[in-house]
Amino acid sequence: MTLIRQDLDGYDLIGDVHGCGASLAVLLEKLGYSYREGVYRHPRRRVIFLGDLIDRGPRIRLALNIARDMVEAGEADIVMGNHEYNALAYCRRAPPEWAGEWLREHSPRHNRIINETLAQFRDHPQEWQSHLDWFMTMPLCLERDGLRVVHACWDHDLIAPFLAQCPDGCMSEEFFYDSACPGTFAFRVMDRLTRGPSLPLPAGLRIYSGDGFTRTSFRAHFWARAPLTYGDVVFQPDNLPDDLENQPLSTEERQRLPYYGPEEPPLFIGHYWCEGVPALPAPNIACLDYSAVKYGRLVAYRWEGEQRLDANHFVWVDVAREGSVPPAPDDIALA
């Protein structure tokens, strides 16, 4: 055991919720949290959310209110996901001297991603603005009591100088605006920590994803010590086209990938749309995004200080279609 806080038995880390608010309530109750005084609480444990609370799911307001109430009551922590960042940029106007009107272009693709969130807050504009303000207080990474948490990728070469600039791990306004400009340090930090590494596909090749999007790159992981091929690093549910798993990685491509070694502290990430039964991709790394909003699983890991993670510590609920999950207490209040 390496926990520092004597009042805790451990942390419960919860992956991408994506608006599955009722399933989140069921998972918390399965983990032993009870709804008291308007907040889910546990006498000896604390939650850490891995970001991506919003978008796509049927009960986004509920998911946000459960998580935010826990954080503000001191019962949970959270790191920012790319969907919280995208919402901030989508809803913030660009400075007058910029070419576009918004920090994140209101393109058909971007509109589609955030549409469900905006629809569920259409009659609650002040509540939505309050949540946007809260997103700005979310750190991009956490390191405490022997564990590390980031939404997509722990990149030492970016995190160290970022924390020197923003010691609490939260964006300043200046950093936020800089992060919308490709090529800046802030953009590289935000892209790597919340979206993770990716590699472009060879010219002319496309991935037609199950979510309806067409992609020209693939998500890659960052714990292969000496990867040789695309298949050694691909980390996403969509298969690579043709015979690309056997495509050799170029020297430049290998240099673009960070490396998180087995001697590093336990690391918890989300983001990558895993499927099936939760498993550990490395002895000290757990990915907790198991495609909840695709009627997959909403997954938690019960960490008790172990440096070598144990797949028996995964806890999950199967996400049912809207209406088949019993409402949580505050679900009724939000109806």
C-alpha cells in the first residue's frame, strides 16, 4: 500500500461517462457510494473521473450534476477530457483579429458531436454556462498518492513544462486561447494529453468508423518499448484498412510516440473506446473507456495502492438503452 491519506482506503477511477447519467448512478451504488445530502458519498473512498462526461448520451445533465456535485463536495476529483475542452472552444468566440468566429469551427462534424449536449441544455442556458465555467477549473492531469491520471496520454516531455507554467494543472485563459492555435506549445499539450498520440494513414486510405465518421489517422498507444509495425501500437476498436497492421513504423513515426515504461507509477486513462471485458493493456496502465455510450460498459477501477494493477479490481455496469435503467434520486429532480 502506498496511499498517503490515512482517511482513505483507496480511489475509484471512473472512465468516460458520455452522458450515461443513470448508469453512472448505478455504478456508484455498486461501488458502495450512497446518495446523502444531494451527493454520492463513500465513508472510506474517493472517485476520480477521467473526463468526457458530456456528448452523445441520453442523460448528460444528470451525468454532469452527479460528477460536479461530488467534486465540489470534496468526494471526487476529475481531469479534463477532450469533449469538455471541445465544448469550451466551440462555445467561445475567437478574438476579433482571428479569421474564424469561434475557437472551434462550427463545422458539420463538430456540430454533430456536441449536438446532443446542446439539445439537452437548450432550456437551461445558465446551467450550461455554469458548467462551461466549471470545465475551465478541471486539471489536465493529476498525480497523487502514488497514481497518475490523464484523459488520454501521459507524456513526460510535455507535462513537466506544462506544470512549470500551470502548477495546479489547470489552464489559464492565455493558455486556453493559445491551445486553439496549431503549432503552439499549448496546442501540443492539449492535443497529446486529451486526445493521445495518433499516426496518419498512408495517402488515400481511410477508416470508416462505426460511429459514422471517416478518419485519415489512427489512435496509437504509448507503452510499447520498441514498436516495429503499426500493429504494435494501434489502440482503437476500428481495424486498420488493408494489411496495414504489418506496415513498418518509420523512424519519424517512432519518434512521434512517447513512451511510458513499466517502472512508472500506475496510470489511468480513458478516451480509447475499448470493447469487451475490461483488461489491462500493461501491468501499470488501465484504460477505463469501454464505449459506455454505445451500450457497452461503464467501467471503474478500485485502486488500493497497488503498483502492479490487478484486472480483478475492475468494476462495471452494462449500459442499457435509455429508459431501462432505474432513475437515480437526482434524476427525478432533473426531469
